[in-house]
Amino acid sequence: MTTVLVVVIVLLLVVLGAGTAVYVRRGQAAGGTRPPRGPRAPVGPGGARSAPPPPTSPEEVRARAPGAGERTGRALVPETEAAPAPTPDEERVASAPARGREGIAGRIGRARDALAGSLGAIRSRSRVDATTFEQLEEALLLADVGLPTTSRFLDDLRSRVRAGAIPDDASALLEALKQDVVSLFAGEDRSLHLADGSTSVWLFVGVNGVGKTTTIGKLAAREAAAGRAVVLAAGDTFRAAAGEQLATWAERSGARIVRGSDGADPSSVVFDAVQHAAARGVALVLADTAGRLHTKVNLMDELRKVRRVADRPPGSVAEVLLVLDATTGQNGLVQAREFAEAVEVTGVVLTKLDGTAKGGIVCAIRSELGIPIKLVGVGEGVDDLVVFDPVEFADALFS
């Protein structure tokens, strides 16, 4: 029995071998070839085969990748290296329309709109009479021109109407008022000065929340764009995160910054900044100061000390800029008066002029204090701090 089984197995092996040989010969006769077998992955511990090694060259990457030019779900992948995808910020910048320096016109919409209704009612009147002047007084007071300055404007207009210098026409009256507003700022020095032969210091003062630090950052960016090196002095050592905020602006504008520890003497920080600038040949220091309540005598005394220290050689205080928030209205005028007495303010920076209906405060500051309005903030962008232009301002208000 065993012999029979062996014979059967041998016969089966012979038959299978003959069939395989015939199959191979037929394939060769038909010109077919068997694809070569690639190298096998090495066997790891336990008999598992490890993954093939990663590609080491761009050619090997393309050889292993799907065919060049293969279409994916989003785009055609070229054979050459694709450019990196834009970041969300880059996409916003690319899609945003170009924005030029618009100045004041068109950027003080709330102040203009606040006057528009009143001025429209005045223009509709057939003649100039007592009611016309009452309406005009109300409009100016609502715009925060202030009672003394409003009275000055109206007294001048009344006398000119009586003398026949202004026609008995409401539109002519408003045009005369616009010219009076422009004339109020005649002869005003709105330039920012640099000291000769020493390191210039622009000292920024004002109460908390008016935008001093942001104003310094915008000015630093403007000076850097003009090719002037700047050192920032983080003299507001009491407000939380004031130094960090100024450091961010310094990074944006490429300016140097000198900081002290929290609670340090602001005068020492400003002094160190001046020394730092002088040692490196930097001509300008922009010095931040802590927000001061104009009603606190001890705080104002400390601000006087900061100014004295900033004025010591090699430094020279070329500008003391009072930063006011236009939305505070007549309270800003009170602040301006107190700061002017304490530190000899040379100019006013009026921020947030685009966000208030109280734009007439610029007239009150100039009329009652004689301090020039040098810069106005009309937006949050770095280019939204512009030189005050009274003609543009008056045209925007009375358009």
C-alpha cells in the first residue's frame, strides 16, 4: 500500500512540473517578460519586515511619488517644487484694497454728521436773523467748541453782518464762519522740532487712556520711515503692560527701547534712554510717561522732575506733547490747562478724532490756551496719525 502512494505522489509531481514548463515556454514565445522583482525589505526582529528607508534626494522623491503632473483634489501638482501656501495674514493683505493717506477729510464723519443736521437747517433759512444765530450757537456748543470760543465766533459774525461785510444769506454766514475757524489757527507752528547739537527728547504727557503709548509707536514708525533712528524710553513704569506695549511698537518700527523695572523711577529711565541714544549717535528719544491725573499735585510734581531730568545734557527737551482724547470734550480742555502750567506744553496731539462728535474741541484748545494742535489721530492704523490741517478740518466740518 505504501508503495502505491509513493508512486502516485511521484506521478503528480511530474505532471505539475511539465505543466509549469509548458506555461513558461508559451509566455516566452509570446514575447512576454516577467517584471523583475525589486529588493526585499530587510527582516527585522521577530520576522517582521521593516519599512523601506526614506528618500534622500528630490529625484528619489519624484521616483517614488505618483506620476508627475498627477491631478489631485485641489490643483495640478507640477513636477517642480510648489511655492508655499500663503498665510492668512498674507491673504488678507493681498485681498485688501490699497489705502493711501487720507488725512482728515472723510475721517471725522461723526463730527461732521453731528453738525450736518443743524447746518442744513440753517442753510434752508431765507435770511440771517436772531433765530439763525441761536441755531448756530447750539450747533457749535454741541460740537464742543466751548462757550467762550463760540461767543467769540458769533460776536465777530454779528458785527460783520451788521456792517454789511457778510450778505444777508445763511450760506454766506456759514462760509464766513468756516474762514474764521481757519483764521483761528493762522501762524500756528505745527512742526516737530529737533534740538541743535544735542540729543532731542520728545516728551509725551497726559492722563491714562488717551493713547500716549500708541501715539509714540506711530511717531516712531513715521520717523523710521523717514530714515531717522529713534530710541524709545518706557517711562510709564506704573501701568501694567505699558513697557510691553511700547516694546511691541519698538519691534514694529525697528527702534531701540530702554526699559526699567516695574515701579522704577520714571526719571531714571528717561535719563538712561538719553545716555543710550547719545552714546550711539541717535538724535531722537521719544519718552513715554505715566498717566497723571491733572488734579493730583504730587503726580504733577513728579512729571516736572521727569522734564528737568530729560533736559540735562546730553539731552534737550525739544517738544512736550500733550496727548488728549477728543472724545472727552471740555474735560480735555481742563487737562490741557493744567499740564501746560506744569511742564510747558509745546503742542497737542488729539487722538480719536474720527470717533467723536466733539471735534470742535480743537478750536477751544487753540482759542483759550494758544497751544498749537500738531497732530491728530484719525484711526487705528500706523498711518492714521496725521499733521493737523485747519483748512482740511474746516472743509470737512462745514461740507
